[in-house]
Amino acid sequence: MDIHQNTSLKEHNTFRVDVKAKYLALPESIEEIKEVVEEYRDEKILILGKGSNILFTKDWNGLVIIPNIKGINIIKEDTKHIYLEVGAGESWDEFVRWAVKNNYAGIENMVMIPGSVGGSVSQNIGAYGQGITSVLSKINILDIDTLEEKILKPKDCGYGYRKSNFKSIWMNKYLITSAVFKLTKHTKEFELSYHERAGRYGSLKEELDAFAKEPYSIQDVMEAVVRQRSKRLPSIDEYGTAGSFFANPIVSMEKFNDLSKIISDLQSYPAEGYTSEYIKIPAGRLLEELGWKGKRVGDVGTFERHALCVVTNMNASGEDIYKFIKEMQKSVKDNYEIDLQPEVNIF
Ligand SMILES: Cc1cc2nc3c(=O)[nH]c(=O)nc-3n(C[C@H](O)[C@H](O)[C@H](O)COP(=O)(O)OP(=O)(O)OC[C@H]3O[C@@H](n4cnc5c(N)ncnc54)[C@H](O)[C@@H]3O)c2cc1C
């Protein structure tokens, strides 16, 4: 395994920020990860996937490890379910497309999320009403301090809305080497129940009806998501971006009622893990109200179709982006007394 020294991370983060890593390793097996950690024991370690949820504001003065562990293996299956162990270095999007092609359901709404499987398990991804935790069965990790391999259950990983222990107390300590997903074999009954669930996502239903007939197949649903995401979200081939920069804020019903008086048709969604006194509201809408949609400051801005997506011309520095997002936070705080929390990890 090659260890790159003093190397640019521009191709390893989707903001395309040109920071340097003192050392960069792309190990392809657990043994190779152990070797590199032992050799560089004194260096500060950063675990990186595809860098699609990271903002680098400075060089990494230590070792960056990108676990490049590949493979999709069947662990067990019965008539209804299949358990697949997927390497942390696999592309999440390619895994979704592979599953849909094979008629395995449960992740089709999460197509086009541009991370690695390891990063997606860490970040607790979700889209169009589906979340990774509903299909996650086990997580295999390597403890960077002890080099012990452990198997974790999702219930032990502190998962909540866009939260996990991997994003907080275990950050850069527990390296995800692979994860086991329990997917549903695509049966006729599933198609019918899917039909009911698809109805809950009005915008997707419209997209589906434009080219498919009920009962929808998972292939149809994935295609609808692809079409909609292509219209709504910035492409990482055209922009520097990490997708939605902030998580949607959770506010009290009282706060929601107050905001509804000044923001017409403010939407709300249930806040998983909270009592019914709390509700989730769209951060993008708050920003849009304050004129942030499509705003530009030098090399940084927000996407013209989505105020929550911070975008760059791929030449912005991490500091420029950081300054810009601080202004966004201040504007929402000053106007609505809400603290927007970054979904993106800032280093
Ligand atoms: C255009 C665009 C659209 C997006 N859409 C969505 C969306 O719809 N829904 C959504 O939830 N997210 C979305 N994202 C965010 C992002 O793609 C996901 O969070 C993604 O899964 C992150 O994976 P990654 O490999 O890029 O992680 P990275 O950005 O490389 O890392 C993220 C964090 O995970 C840690 N990490 C990475 N790999 C491992 C590992 N193997 N073990 C332990 N820790 C690890 C890193 O240390 C870091 O803290 C979008 C991003 C973009 C750019």
C-alpha cells in the first residue's frame, strides 16, 4: 500500500477544497488498515470516505485513512429477506443501483447520495422518507486505539435524526470496515404496500405518475427519485458542494405557530425521537425567506434551486465557505432566533 506524503485532498472532498494531508493512505483490507495505524501511531488520524459531507478549513496535519474495502457478499437469505455485507469503501449509490437491479428493496429512495457505504453508515443518511437505519443490521468496526475488531448493533450507535456516535464520541476512533444490510426481496405484496407508502411523498408520487403505473415497482421509484434529484440538487460534477449544509431544525409547536404567522405555508414534519410538542421545519425555507436562495459571495453561494445547498465554483477555499455559512447561521439566528446546526462535518 502506498502512503502519499504532503498530498492534496481536492479530489477526496466534494467541495473540492484544496487542502493538504501530511500522509494519505488508501488501505484495501483490515490488515492494511492495522499496518498503517501501527506505523503512524503518533499521527492525528482522520477517517475519510468520499468526502461528500466534509468541509476542510485547513490542512490535515496527520494521517488521512480512506478505507477502500470493497465487496458485496450474501450472508444469509430466506424467502422474504436477504442479508448483505458491504465493504465500507463501496459507493453507496452503486450499491443502491445494484440492489434495485436485483429486486432487493429498502434503499431505492436513497439513490444518488454520493458517499461511501462507511460514510453513509456514519452519517445516518436518509432521503424521501427512507433512512439507512431501517435496513442496517450490523456494523463491523475497527477500534483505532486498540486495533480490536468489533461488531455493533445499530441500537448501540446513538442513531437519531442525522446523528450517530460515529459523528460524535467515536469520530476518528471507530473505523467502519463493513456493514450488514437486511433488504426485502421484491414481492407482489411489497409492491402494494409500497404503493401506499409512495402516496405519502406527494412530490414523488407526481414524478412517478409521469412515467409509471400503479402498482409501482422499486425500479420505478428509484427512477422517480433520480429524475427529481437531477432537477433539484446540484451535481458534484458541476459544483463544489456537500449537499444540504444544515440539518432541518426541530422547534416547539409554540415556536412553529409563531413562525407560521410570519412565513406563509411553512411546512412541518414529525420529529423522530421527540415528543409531539416538537416538530421539524425546513431550514431551506427559512433561508429562502431571508433571500439566501441563489446568493453569491465570490466563489461561494447557494444553489439557485435550493437555498440549503451551499455551492462553489470548485475554487473556493475552506475558509471562504466557512465564512459564508457563518453568515447564513447569523441571518437565521437574528431573524428567527433559531440556531442552524451543520449537517456537514467541519475540520
Ligand atoms: C449533492 C449531494 C447530495 C446529498 N444528498 C444527501 C441526502 O439526500 N441525504 C443524506 O443523508 N446525505 C446527503 N448528502 C451527504 C453525504 O453524501 C452523505 O452524508 C454521505 O453518506 C457521506 O459519505 P462519505 O463517504 O462521503 O463521508 P465523508 O464525507 O467522507 O465523511 C463523513 C463523516 O463520516 C466519517 N466516516 C467516513 N467513512 C467512515 C468509516 N469508514 N468509518 C468511520 N467513519 C467514517 C468521516 O470521518 C466524517 O466524519 C449529499 C451530499 C451531496 C454532495
